Amino acid sequence: MSWPAVQRSGSMALALVIFLVSATSGAFAKALPESFADMAEKALPAVVNISTTQTIKRDSAPGHPQFPPGSPFEEFFREFFDRQQGQDSAPRQVTSLGSGFVIDPTGIIVTNNHVIDGADEILVRFQDDTSLPAKLIGHDPKTDIAVLKVESDKPLAYLPLGNSDVLRVGDWVVAIGNPFGLGGTVTAGIVSAQKRDIRSGPYDDFIQTDAAINKGNSGGPLVNVDGEVIGINTAIYSPSGGSVGIGFSVPIDLAKPVIAQLRKYGETRRGWLGVHIQTVNEEIADSLGLKTPHGALVANVSENGPAAKAGIQSGDVILSFNGHTIDRMRALPRIVAETPVGEKVDVVLWRKGEEKTVAVTLGRLEDQEAATVAKGDEPGNGAAIDDMGISVSSLTDKTRERMELPDDVNGVLVTDVMADGNAAKKGLKPGDILVELNQEAVTKPSEVASIVATVKEAGRKSVLVLFNRGGERRFVVVPLTHED
């Protein structure tokens, strides 16, 4: 073939490619944006870096490593750690970084609860390097959301809140934050999946994305191509600690009512139905006469709770709540929680092969949790751990039901915390679940007391505590009271 012929063939091929692109460009125009630059330019001024400081005592470090008796390392490490505890007893400050975003020009900022949890001071830095101190308005460990307020002499750039319920798998999304303290950083990807349950809390309903979310991105916004916030970047799955393309964001439609309550009350006010539920599988559906497995099966009803007063019984299947069809069991707790306290709603039940509608006036979940903690468990089931400044009790079936604890949450319930005690100073609260002490699992108050006694006998000054709060596990070192 001569060179002119080759050129002609190339021209014909190019024309064919252009024709194909033109014919399909309409279908992909929205799906393939040319650039995110315009959107990022508008969004970045509203995304902030959040730095926190927390003062901790050096003498509250865990005890030295344990070695077999007679080991040549035993004496060396004992002397080293005892010397360190004696010399380094002065308090020190620990700093951490995260992200957040402005949602109101008056200075309202949203971030993750774990970004600011336990902070003594919170500092917000904007894209122009302006730094302002922030006040904590309210926080919610169950959804990992916190609301801050800064005072500015001028209106601040802010991001509008979008609608995460209309998201589809495959939609473009952009994560904006401050990973590693480098400054505003933008990464793009798609919605990989929706309604993910990563067992971080009772209302898990995460958006999964492959947009890179690194350390320091926590609390930053996940936005759509229009620059609207559709999620709050919260967690990643990573064997290495860096992004591997599996990130999770709290849907903004789940966050909106929480943000509104924190702004208005400084705390959450969730609806409470008073039932313990389980999934309706095919076998259960068939036995109850349901054509398809759906709804939430009522396993237990809290005594004198809203459901009990409305006549809901164990064995009922909740098909609809306040006009919302319950396709999956996991959907019910979120819908109930988002319903205003005191509101009277219709609940459609499946009972003995027929649908039945009852009216329920919702209680407040937080009031019930407080009552549970105050009441504790059955007599003789608790203990006061004076050296830590707490009282604890075992987790019973009744406690699990009242607190709506999953079956895989085990430990010892904190029922009271002394106001000036060591545990209170470290942030422990009534309702926390002690999971481990010094890396030993605990399920009874007597086990907590035994470990504390052993630690004191060994001459150590503190105990390492792993506790569960709202589905989130955290470590804290609690000093022990020693008699002079």
C-alpha cells in the first residue's frame, strides 16, 4: 500500500472515531466532566484544617512489658520504666489534625467527633492561613459527627448541603480535606457502593468511595460535581494506614438531623420505640406467612416503653413506620431515631397473617439510656472501683435491650463516674462499656476489681483501658489512686 493510501485510511479511521464519539457524547457528557477545577476553586475556601491539643500526664503510661520470671530483660525493663515514670511526670500536650467544612457563613463548622474528642483546645485554619479558635457546640459519637463555631468579623465561605439519597453507584464524587497537614487537597472518584455497615456504630449507612481518603481527611466533605456536600469523610479500610481506594463517608441526609439537633440543643434528641429487633429471613417469612422476607421482627418489647404502651408484641413484624416502608431490619433504628421525640406515628405490623396498624407516641432514646445507667442491673450485680473513680455492673439481657446493644458488644457497663475521679478526668462516662483492662478482656465487675488490685500490688500507677462508646472503641490510660 502506498503512503497516500495509508494517509487516506488513517483519515477514514479518524473520521469514524470522531463520528462514534459524537454519537455517544450526549450519553456521557454528564458522566465524564472535563475538570473539577471550577468546583474545587469554589469549595476549597470553605474546607478547613482542624488542629486540637490535649494535655495528658506522662505518669499515666501503661506498665512495662511483662517477661518470664528470671528473664534477663525483666530487671532491665523494670528499672528503665520506673526511672522514666519518676523523671517524666510533667504533663505534656498531644496534638492531632483533621478536616472540617463551613456550612453557614456565621461560622458553623462540621467535622468528625473523633477529630475533636477529648480536645482541650480546637484551632481552625482556613485556606488563606487565617486561624481562629473554635468552640464545641455539640457532638454525637454514634454517628461520629461534631459541630463547631468560630467567630469571624466577616461572612465565611460555606458549602451547601446536597441530597445523598439520590446518589447512585458510579456517580462522580470529590473528597476534599487536609491529609498530613499539607493544606487543601482534592481527590476524585466514584460512588463504589452505598448503605455499607462497617460496624462502627448503631446507624451505619456509609457511602463507599474510591476517592482517596488519607489520614487527616477525616471530617472533610465528600461533594458531588455541583459542589454540594453529600457526605462526611469518616473512615478508610487499609492494611497499611494509607488509602487503598476503600473510603467511607457518612451520608449527609443521615447527618442533617443530627447537625440540626446539635446546633439547636447542643445534644441529640432521638426518637425511641422500645423494641429489640432482628432480621426477617426466608424461613421466618415463610413461617409467618409473608410472601417475601422484609420488615423487622420484634424479639422483645421494653417494659412500659412506647411500643408496649401501643400494644406492639413480641413476634410482630414491623412493615412500615411513619409512612416509611421497612425493607431491611437495619433501616428501622435510623428512621425511628430521626423522628421527633413526642411525635405520634402510625406503625404497620404483620401479626397472625394480617396487617395491623397501631399509633405510637415516641419517647427519647437519650432519656432511656440515662435511666438505664442510673438503674443499673439487678441487685448484687455491680461494684465500685474506687481506685479508678467508677462504679460498674454486668451487661444483662435487659441492659442490652434498653441500650440497644448488638450481641457482639461485650464487657462491663460503667454506671457511675465520680466527678473529680481519675476516670472522669480521662473522659470516661456513664454508659461506656469497659472491654479490656491492661489487654485482658472483662465481662464481670469482679474481673475489673481483680485486675486493678493486681496492678496496684505490682506498684504500677495506672491501668490501660479499652472501652466502647456508641460502637466506637478507644484506649485511655486511667491513673489509680494510691494510699499514702
